[in-house]
Amino acid sequence: EKQITNYIHITSTSGKGSTTSFMHQILVEAGKKVGSTISPHPTQLTERWKVQNKHMSKKEFIEIATELKHGLQKFLQTNPQDIPSFFEITQVVALLYFAKKKVEYAVIEVGCGGRYDASNVIPHKDIAIITNIGLDHTELLGNTKSKIAYDKAGIIKKGCSVFTTEQSPKIYSIIKKEAERLNCPITQIKENQIADIRYSKKGTTFLYKENSYTLNTFGEHQTKNATLCIEASKEL
């Protein structure tokens, strides 16, 4: 994880996957070498890890799994803790894969919450993105939006810039408080900044700060995810 120079960390109740995909492709188009993670995988395990425009191959997965198997066996023999979770192991696979591929930017999608998520092991980050807060994984994160917001705000670390589309003043204040505690600048995308949303067979078009954008995905929610990536990209 220390061999990767730049990290973008993304959490939310919904929209992580789309935001990760948008961010990944913007960086690729900008000429950067990019790796990204998603979860869960759509059809097969190797779709969780992507470098440039290709997912991890089965051959690459076998090589990494074989390498990690020895370390895992040693851990189980010498460590009193329980076996690492499936998601924890997929994070190790991702970081090792990205280091081997010598990516410049890693776009990391949180699995659950943020503060105690396995993905938060990354040592630093340039950008922390929190798309929105809802009631998800309440058995782990808490039974109120405030508790969940506190957990997700845990991806904010010193030295990063924070971006969110969360509209609730109460919930936004929790995210902002964490950002201010760590002296991180925070940008809130306001819904009224996105205008003239239209749909066609080609996707969704919209205006944001007097510029027109076209997405090949459908839905008003996608425009919010896209604006987060627009602002984060400008920051980078």
C-alpha cells in the first residue's frame, strides 16, 4: 500500500460503484495509470480489480492468490485472532495487484461504512468522497443516520480534500466537523447547481456550472455522482 502514490477513497450508502467508475475513467483519459476496486463483483470475482481498462485476469489472480496463501497460513498458525474476512483478503489482493502494476492512482471503494472498513488501511489519500448517507448496514454501523455518517466520515484523513453531495444540514455538519478537525477542505455539491437534466437513448445530459455534460448512464442520481468526480478531478 505504501508503493502507491495517490489514493481516492469513496464511501456512501449508494452510488459508490458509479462514482468509482467515473473517477477511474476520468483519470485514465487524463493519461494516468489507474487501478480501482469495486464490491460486490457483478458476475465473477476478478471484476473487483481493474487497471486501466482491463479487469484482473484469472492467471494474475492465481499468481497473487498463490503468493498470499503462504502468508495467510503463517498468520493462522501464529496469530490468536480469527481468520481475516473475505473482504479483508480482497483488499490485500487489490493493494498487492496495484503495487505490482505500478499504478499512479488507486480509486478505492469502501466495503461497509468507512472508519473501521478494511479499505481504510491505506496510509494516505488525496481525495475522500462521501456521496450520501442513508440507513445501511445498521447492525454494524448504527441505527441512525447520524451514527452512520460518523462512521463513513472516518475515511477523512489529514492531507486530503473532502467532497460530498449530502444535502441534510444535520448530516452534512457531522461530515464537516470531521473535516475541520483534521484541517481538510470540504466541498459540498448542492442539488440546485445541477440543471437541465435530460434523458435520451444515449444517456443523461445535464448542466453544471454552465458546462454541459453527457453520461452514458441513466438517472438523476448519476448526475450527482458525476459532479463529485468533476470537482475531485479539478482538485487533483
